[in-house]
Amino acid sequence: MDIFLLVLGFILMLVGILGSFLPILPGPPISWVGLLLLHSTSVITMNWVFLGITLAIALIVFALDYIIPAIGTKKFGGTRAGVIGTTIGLVVALIFPVLGPFGIIIWPFIGALVGELLNKADKKTATKAAFGSFLGFLTGTFLKFMVTIVFLGLFISKAWQHKAALFPFFD
């Protein structure tokens, strides 16, 4: 059962990292569930302080992911249309990866620009607002990605500390 929890926890860690980029998946909370599964094994004792702190971090980052793009958009004079355009651009980048890794940067900006242009007449204002929306999106994505990578590092570190008990057949 411990191996099952370990493998499932590791899979959730990877899904959490993927969720940093996909707006549908809440990356940090999914990664946190991976940490919870690791601590649910019979080998690793349940550390409620550690789990509480990491849960608080996951929930704060999850909430900030909705606040940061709005702040970026408002700071640069944008509207909700820019935020929606950014999200649509991200989905386009993930579905049609024609530009490779640069698509994840280019398409959200184009989506924000189109969203703002549909909402405003002035191209300069729309470009500035699109940049703010895009900057907020990148900030939130980077924050989620960093938290999920740290969670993965904590997961691997804790599993490595208890490798002899988790994998007795490798001794």
C-alpha cells in the first residue's frame, strides 16, 4: 500500500506542475495532495505542522492566481476582456503547440491584445493593458510553478530520507 501511495503522490506532484500552466487544474493544491499521500504512508509519520504550512501556501498561491492577473490588468489600464483573452491565448498555445515553448508566451499576449482591442478603440491603450494582463498572468504562473517545484523537492527529499523503509526490496 505504501508503494501505491508513493507512486500516486508522485503522479499528483507531476500533475500539479502541469496545473501550473493549465488554467483548468489547480496546480499547488494538487501537489499538496501528493504531499499528503506521502505522509499517509506507514513509513513517514504524519507531520501536521508541515502539512498545515504547505496547505496554507498552496491555498494562498491558488487565491493569488486569481488576484495577480487582475492587479496587473488594472495597473496597466486593462479590462476583464484582456484577462479572458490571456486565458484563451494560453489554451490555444497548449492545444496548438506550433511555436513550441515560445507559444506559451506569445499566444497569451496575443489573446490579451485581441481581448483589449475588442473592448477598446485605442491600440496604444489596448497594447499597454494587454501587457499588464500578460505580465500578471506570467507572474501568477511563475509563482504556481515555483511552489509546485518546491513541493516536488520536498516530496523527493522526504521519500529519499525513508528510501530504505519504502523500498526494502532494493537493499
